[in-house]
Amino acid sequence: MYRKGLGLERLGHFNDHDGFDGVMLGKPGGAYHLEFTYCRSHPVKPTPTLEDLLVFYVSDREDWVHCCESMRVAGFKAVASLNPYWDRDGCTFEDSDGYRV
């Protein structure tokens, strides 16, 4: 979902590394990546809040519109934000666990 929505690539992954599975998403050679992990022995129920956000600034309007459409196609749901700034100057999306981008 995040890979398709944010246009990221799978840079790496691991399985059962001391009980953890994970995947790293990003752009090859990029300055950052996102890492999603899961603990096999301690599953956690998602407990997002309205302010749990990953924030990306996309300065080019055409790129921003394309990013928003990619998020929708990937299965993210556009939602109203708790912070009015994000509705005025951006767009907030929610994943299937309720976490926001």
C-alpha cells in the first residue's frame, strides 16, 4: 500500500531477525527510507491517533496532484484532518489500520 501510494521501492527486507520481520521502502540512493517492522512474539493492535502522521511536502502542484491520485489508487482513503492546516494546504490520507499520511 505505502510502496504504491508513495511511489517507493522495496529497498530491503528481513524475516525473523531476532523475532522481527521488516521491510524498507524508499528511493534508491535517497537520503531516507521508511522501515515497517512486525514482532512475531509481541503482536500489537494498531492504535493510531488523529495526529499520527507521516508528512511529505511536495512543492510542485502537478506532482502533488499525481501523488494524491496515487494514494487513492493504492487504497488510501482521503479523510478530514484534525489540524485545519492540512485540509487548507494539503490532503490527509488514512491507511487500512487508521494511520495517516
